[in-house]
Amino acid sequence: MDLPNNLWQVVARAAGLPSLPPGSDDEAARFIGQCHTEGVLPLLFAFPPADERIIGALAGWRALAAAHRRRTEVIRRTILALPSLIEEDFALLKGSDLAWRLYPQPELRPMGDIDILVRSDTLERVIARLGRKGFRRNRSRLQHYSPRNPDLAFDLGDVTLEVHHSIVYRSAAKIDYDDLWNRRKPLQLDGVTLQRLDDTDAAVVAAMNVAKDHLCAPLIKHLDLWLMVRADARLASAVLARAAEWKARNAVHAAFGLASLLFTELSPPPARPLFDRLVTHSALEHRDLRRLPAMVRWWRKFWLLDRLDFRMLYAADIILARIYGMVSQIPRPWGRFGRASLESARTRHPGQGAAPSPRADNPQGPAQPGPRLGGMRHPGQPSAR
């Protein structure tokens, strides 16, 4: 597999090491831990630098590497089950697509969850179908309660399925989803024909995903961009044109600019001196989201949107989504159907209050254990991990 010549040097710099090879066992452990943080630990096992300290220290991480391979197999089986589970058109997104196309083995590209894109007019049917099959919504953030959020998460057991109706908030870019769907490409996985985004669309989405993380994404996401452009030298110009069409030029320029600073073999996008100085070059020095103040994160995020009206609408969307999430969590003592439901409950159960109202996304009440997908546990059962 073709990798950037300076990949391990970039990881070493992020770990605070002066250079490679490491000068002590402690430095070797820090380097391997940073590889894990950056999502490139599987690549380190497959293509380790020629250093005895690193190779020796890797022995302590073999159990984690084996667990990662098992998780990749679970994800593979779950993806193969999606057509019968979703029963609607969908396209694989982000790592769920790139792991099978850019890497010789999918376990070399860690996937946190499964991302798919569905048509917005089929979203309600997909939600209802997943609810009937016993899979619960996973709302880890306030925005997940709001229909403005571009994705919904479902717990499928040992893996999360993120169902996107939009790539990003619709106020943050102008994406023609009809054209995007028409450009889809087939993806063959174990004899099953799935769908993915066109190469150019997938690269733009990958760059926007880096920008969404305030340019603090793990190194593996920057490596995705490097591998896509490395596979097709004409892709870079097509990506910039598509980004301009989607009004996402700032995000894509910054993501590819940062990737070219990290991996010097990648040609940088056309220079934009003020933008590069304020955003791209500062991101090279501050890629750790844990050390980035909240104000800097928001300042960077707003710079990555193309227009002033996008920034204002995006801010409004975020605020409204959070308000919607907070309101959705307020207890409703009168139930779903007003005071009459309380009186009816008291008639059925004298001396007791109203029964808890069913969840809006599952009118039949609490979800029952669903079918096992890819050898995973039932939803609601404790994880084997």
C-alpha cells in the first residue's frame, strides 16, 4: 500500500517526539498511543517503521488490534444486512465507503460507526421501519432531538448506524441532492451490490467532514484525502469545482490545504494568503480538539462557511436545534394527548398518575430486542466488550 513518506514523522510530531526513531521505551509507547488516537494503529501493525523499540512495544497492543479486526467484521456483516433492514435507497458515506475502496483490507481504516445517506422523502419511513424492527434511537447530544440535525443515530447493538438525510446542516452549504443521487456509483461487497457517492462527491464530503471537526480530525481522515487524490490526479481540480458549486469552498480548501501541509507530497490548493494564515496554518499547530478553546472552535467553524448568511443561518439552526432538544427532554405530566389522557389513566389505574407516554419515534412503547445483525447482541442487552 502506498503511504505518505512522512506519515510516521507526522504522528511522532503530534506525540511530542523530536524525531523518529524514539529515544526510549517511553517515547515508543507515546508514539504508539498517538497512532491509536490518530486512527492509524492498524496501519502501524501492517507497515511498521524499522525500529526495534516500536516493534517490541507493539506486542502490548495486539489484543486491541484483534478486537478491532472483530469489530470490522461485525461492521461488514451489518452493512451487508442494510438493504433488507432499510428497504429504501441508500448510499454509504465516509469511512463506511472509503474503507473498502482506498485500503487493501478494510480493517486498516477504523470505522467508528456506519454512515448512510437516504433520500429526505424516505426518512420517516426508514425511522418507522427501524423502530418496528426494535432498534432504538441514540440521542447523545441535544441536537439529535431536532429534525434540523442532518443525521439520526440508531443503536444496532455493538455498532451505531447514522442515517443522514443531509451531508451537513442545509444552511451550511447549497448541495443539489438530486444531482448527487444521480451520480451515485455501485460498490461491490461480498457479491452484494451497494451504492456509494461519486468519487468527486465522496472527496468533497470527506473534506467537509474534516472541516466539521474544526480541522481537528484524526490523521486517518487526512490520509483518506491523500489516498483519494493519489489514486486520481485529476480529482483535485474536480473537487474544487464541486466545492464551489456547493458553496463549500472554504471548508474544502482548508481541509485539502491542511492535508498538503501534513503530507508534503500532496499539492496544495491555490493560495489564499489571508485565509491560509488565519485558518489552515493555525490548524497545523493546533490539531488537538481537547486543547482548543470553545471560542476558537466556533471562530474556526464560522470561517469555514463560505458566506455571511450561511454563518447566521447555521448559528440559528444550532441554537434552535439545542432549544428543541432541551424542550424535548422536559417531562410532560399531561401525556401526549392532554388532560384527557391523564383522566383516562386515573380511571384505569385509580390512585396512580398517568402512564409514561410512548416515545414519539416508537408509538408502540419500549423497543423489544431486535434481530441479531452480524453476530451482534440484541439492543438492550449488555455489550460483550
